[in-house]
Amino acid sequence: MAKAWSLENLEINPPLWLSYSESQALLAALLQAGGEGRFVGGCVRDALLGHISTDLDVSTNLKPGQATEALEKAGFKVIPTGLDHGTITALLNGRVFEVTTLRVDKNTDGRHADVEFTSDWQLDASRRDFTFNALYMDAGGHLFDFFEGIQDLAAGEVRFIGDAEERIREDYLRILRYYRFWGRFGGEKTDPDIVQAIGKNLEGLGRLSKERITKELFLMLETENVVKAISQMMEAGVFTEIFATEYNPKILSRLICSNFQNDKINRLNGLFDSFETPASVYSALRLSSKEESRLRAVGKESVEPDLSPRSCRRYIYKFGAQTFRDRILASWARSETDFNYPAYLELMENWSCPQFPVKGRDILEKGVKAGPDVGVALRMLEEKWIASDFQLDKENLLKSL
């Protein structure tokens, strides 16, 4: 059964972003140039749910060159971010708008589309993925809904525009987008007809770039119903097609229920049985060097369930607070024993990690010859300092040389 949503009446209570002076200036500039602009997609959909989006997309029946000229004349800075697809980015007073010319997809290969510009708003809507993503709002706050998207949103129905299999073959990323939006808006079970269409096109996922898969997965990990969404992906064969391994919903469920955790790296690690993230995950995704380093650090060593406060402080000093936190959550989520992880986290948050008080010049002043011996002495004193629970001061440390 689908989940029912209570929607805002936007004609009575229009979204805040519509009243921004920059929004009105943008729409007025397009109108003055002989065209029209309408907000579209996620910002309109989320406004119906009572959320104010910061991603503001506008569709226009002006060609990219015309829109650029009109907006620059109105004082906007315009960046040609995707001219091949009719998209420019307009900036004014810190507000950012993506403005795209109405278009239809002429040729698609499952990853990219060759587009043709149009002046027909419904044709532009028909190329979008889901009905509730094809909603438009004009300068007066009037809604345009060509495919009963408002009705589907209220009912929690994630429905493709037109034939699901055809839409999937246009862009295989729509498989992941389906599960992301179902995780956010859907009910207990996915649509069997859509799942059947997905099953016929699993191999298409291999044609997608790692960057697109990673971005979509990270967005999915933020959804309220992510445990069920990824369970549905597993059942349909999508998860194993991407990661070549299985998903354990118990671990992610524990992480989410911990109330300490809403982090994409921890949630990504929490998808799998093994404490160390499987190698196939790194092959499937395009992580930043910082994200990959952090994810690999999580899996190098677990945290014992009964560490003393002294041992916790040593651990934090050695590995850093972020790694300590990540490993606590990863260890607790996979533990079958009592695990006092809130106490660990509280200690971490209330303890300021000190700085080792001895420098190389202090060692030299004690008569140690410059060279490798200085490093040896520093490491020896640091171990003594740690063993004292960081209590020994510089003077007492240097006395032991």
C-alpha cells in the first residue's frame, strides 16, 4: 500500500523561493524578451510537501542564446554550463538558477541524449522521468501538471511518464532514481510492472559512469526509507548487479536507529556484512580521495565493546576522532554483544585531544646528536606520554632521556 502525503496548496501559500526578488527578476527578464519561464521539477515537488529547496530549476521557451542575452541585460551572471542540452546557470546576489530551454530527446543511448529544442511545454514534460518531477510553476504561482503528478505524489506513487521500460532504456540511471524516489515517497512494495521492466534492463547499469551511480547512491542513502529501498534493489537484482555482493539490511537498520548517524560513508559501509568494505564497492563507485581514505580507514580495525576511558583517549589520539567515531558505529552495528557506544561518543565529544609537548629542538638541547636518534627519542617520549594518559608534562618527559 502506498503512503499518503498531505500536500500544500501552493496557489494559496506559494513557496518562499517564488517571492525572492531574484526569482521574480529572472522570470520578468525572460518575459520581457518575449518568452516565459516556469520553475520545474524538484523545487516544485518539494514545495508541495512543505519543503523549501535550494536547487532552483527553470524551464523557458527561449533558446539558450536568447535567455543568456535577456538575463545578462537584467544583471545576472550567466555561465554556459550545458549548452548542448540547452542549460545555462544564472547567478544574482548569491542565488543560483539553472535555466533550460524546452526540449525533446531525439536520440538516446542509455546514458546520453541528443536534444531538439521545442516551444511545447507538454513535450518538455513528457521527456522527464516521473510524473511528480514534471510539475511547473509560473511567476503567478500557477501549477501545470500534465501527467497527474500531484495525484501520484499525494498517493505516494512513483510512476514513470509513459512506458517504464522505454524510459529506462533512454537512461539506465532511472533504475536507481526509481528506488531513490520510492525510498523517499513510496509505500510497502514497489510496482511489480516497473520491477519487471527493471529486471529486463539490469545490464544497462554497466553502461553508466561511476560518477552518476555514486551521486545517485549517496542521495538514496539520505532517504527516510533507505533500508527498504535497498532491500527492494537487492530483491530485483540491482544491488548485486552494481556491487557483485549481497546487502545485509540489519546493519544499516541498526546504524539508522542509533540516532547518532546520518552520514553517507557510515551508511555505505553499513550496507555490507564485512567490516571492511568489499573491494567490488571501490570498483563500482567513484569516491573522492577523502571519501575513499575514510571508508578504508573504517575497515582496518574494529573497536572493542569494553574499552576503558584511558584506552578510548589513546585510540582517539592515534587515529583521530573521525576514524574513532566511524569505527565505533561500524563495530556496534555488527556486534552481537552489549556495546556501550553512546559512552564512547560522549567521551570523544567532550575530550580535547592534546598536543604532544616535546619538539625536536628540545631533544637537541638535551645533548642528543642531530639525525635519526632525535626521531627515536621523540617516539619513545611520546609513548611514555600516551601511557601516562597524556598527563606527563614536557619537563618530566625530558628528565627520562
